[in-house]
Amino acid sequence: MKNTLTRLYNLGQSKTAKNTYILFTGNVLDAFFGFLFIVLIVRNGLLSTSDFGIFSAIANFVIIVYSLLDIGIGGTLINFISFHHSQGDETTAHKYFQAGLFLRFGASLLISLAVMVFSWLIGPRLFLTGELQPVILAGLAILTLSLIDVFVYSFQAYQKFMLAALASLTFTTVRLFFLISFMTLGLTLSLTTAMAMVALAPLLGIVLSAYYFRSFFSLRLPDKHIIKSLLSFSGWMGVTRIFSSITGRLDVQQMLLLAGPTATGTYSVAARIATFYSIIIGSFTAVLAPKFAAGQPLSQLQPFVKKALLVISGLIAAMVLGIIIARPFIILLFGQRSSASILPFQALTVAFIPFVASTLATTIIIYNLKKPKVLGLLTVMQLACVFLGNLLFIPRFGSIGPAITLGITNLLVLIISSSYVLSKWR
């Protein structure tokens, strides 16, 4: 027992664990500052209910568009930059950084300009507003958020995890600073100024990140073969991201249509808490990816794989503890009225266990085996399973229906991805 505790303590002090702590802390702070921004607007009545609804719709539109514009480039940068950086080929690593920035900037600039030019059409049709300024600023926000996104992925690729966390945090921190300054000065917040905060907040992170990477920039266009290899790898990464995004948002929509608003509200509380698992795994995966992308065969990575498996085992143990303490924890956070959300949360936690367990296998498939197509096909399968499973289980089991579907789907992914990795290892 003492030896086990010693090993766990040493694992907790390892570089991988510390990097995970850094990214996890950054992600939690990011989410908290974003939540606080919304709370201050709503609680202080800084925007009318109507304007807040429009602002939320425009902000959601910005997030969806800039996320889709990634088309897998972020994960592709981690793959290629990490590999060439670990091999000491800094020139090629820099070329991939330049190519990724060029592609993401070009794509986001085109969409950004399109949103600005057609703001007169987009505003009334999509957001039910005749004001052009907020929609124009939404176009600018797509560009600025896309740029900071590239820098965050690039920091992760070079294993500069503290800088990655700080670059990501600048957006929510500066946006919150703008809002508090407005409140302190007694200025009136409008739909336009609220969107200006979203569009301008990433600029500090962009400037500081660009200064760090200043020696990487070149006025020459990226090499064609670099662009080709980036797009070739990012195609299936893009498929994975798009289908994963749809899958992650499908449960609430189907709950509303199949079970009604009351059951949806009960489930949404549980689902919001369960997103905590995604934050942890996202942070952990970001630390694993550069290591597996460095080009070493799996046989040489066996000690690292064992450490990763220990971490995953610890996370699963913590999830089991979460199931046990779910009742007092949820009631403490949301009050007695939320007691109906306890069972859905426990069910979702069970459903997320195979998802956590499959993290190592899916990361190896993408970054070590270089098979993003396999994961892309798995996400297509996930979407089909979630859609059909929810149609079957939500009418029968109500608010725990999506958890049953998610558990079965995640278990399938775990079995398929692990079997694939083991076959390649042998």
C-alpha cells in the first residue's frame, strides 16, 4: 500500500501531471471568467432581456463559426510541429506554424469580411436586429478569436503549456476587465459595446503571442508541400471536430423535442456539471498529444503509456467518488429543487467512464499512428448512435435516456479504439 501511494505521489509530481494541472487550471479559470461576465450583465440589468437574447445568439454564432473554421488545423499543428521540434528540425517546425497561421488567417478573414459585407442581410434574418454594428463586430470577432486559437495550439505543440493557458485566458480576462470598467465608470452598455468587448478582447493575447513567435514570421508564402500535408492530415481532423461538436449538442435538442422542457431542464443541470469531465480530459489530452506526436514508436513510449494509464485510473476513481457524493454536492450547488438532477448526473458520470478510458487510445491513433481517418469514422459512428439511441431511450427513460445512449456509444468507441491500438502495438 505504501509503495502504491508513493508511486501515485511521484506521478502527481511528474512533468505530465504538472502540465495537466496548468492547462486544467487555465480552462477552469477561462470558464469561470466567462460565466462571471454573463452573470454581471444579467444580474445588473446591463442589457435588456431582448438585447441579451440577441447578444447571446450573436456570440453563439461567433463561437460556432470560428470553431468550424479550425477544420482540424489546430490538432494538425500539434502533430507536425511536435514531431519536427522533437527531432531538432526547427526550420520545418516553423514552416508548419507559418502554414497553419496562413490557412487559418486566410479562411477566417474571408468569412469575417463576408459577415461584415452582408451584415444588413444577416442581422434581420438570423438575429432579428436591424443594428449593423453588432453583426459587423461579430465578423471581426471571428477573425480575432481564430488567430488566438492558432497561437494557443502552437504553444501546446511546442509544449509551452503555461503560455498556452495564459494566451487562452487573455480573452475572458480582458473582456471581463472591459465590463467591470464600464460598470465602475457608470457607462451604458449596449449591444454594440458588448460585442465590441468580444471582438477586441483577444487582441492582447494576439499581440503578446505574435511577439513571442516574432522570429517565426516570414513574408514568403508557405511551401506547397507543407500546405498539402497540412490539409491532407487536417481533413479527417476537421471531420472529427465537426461531428464531435454536433454530437455534444444533440442531447439537449432531442430532450426538448422528445421529453419536453421540464425533463430538459432537469437533464441540463446534470449535463452542465458533467462538462467538468470534458475540461479535465481536454487538458490531459493536450499534454499527451505532443508527446505521442514526437515520432517515437509505441514500444519506446511504454513507460509514458503506463503513467498515462495510472492517471486515467485515478480519474475514473474520482468519478466513482463523484457518483457517491452526487446528492449532497448537487443540492449544495443548486438547492433542493435540483434533486431530480441527481440520478441523471450519476448516469452521465457512468457514461463518461468509458470516454475517459478511451482517451489514451484515441490520442495514440491520431498523433502516434497518424490515423485521423480512424477517429473521423468513429465520430461519424458516434453521431449516428447518439441520434438513434436518443430516439429510442429518451421516450422510455426520460432524463437518463441520453446518458444510456452516451454510455453505450462511449463503450463502443473504447472497444474499437483500444482494439485498433493493441493490434498495431503487437
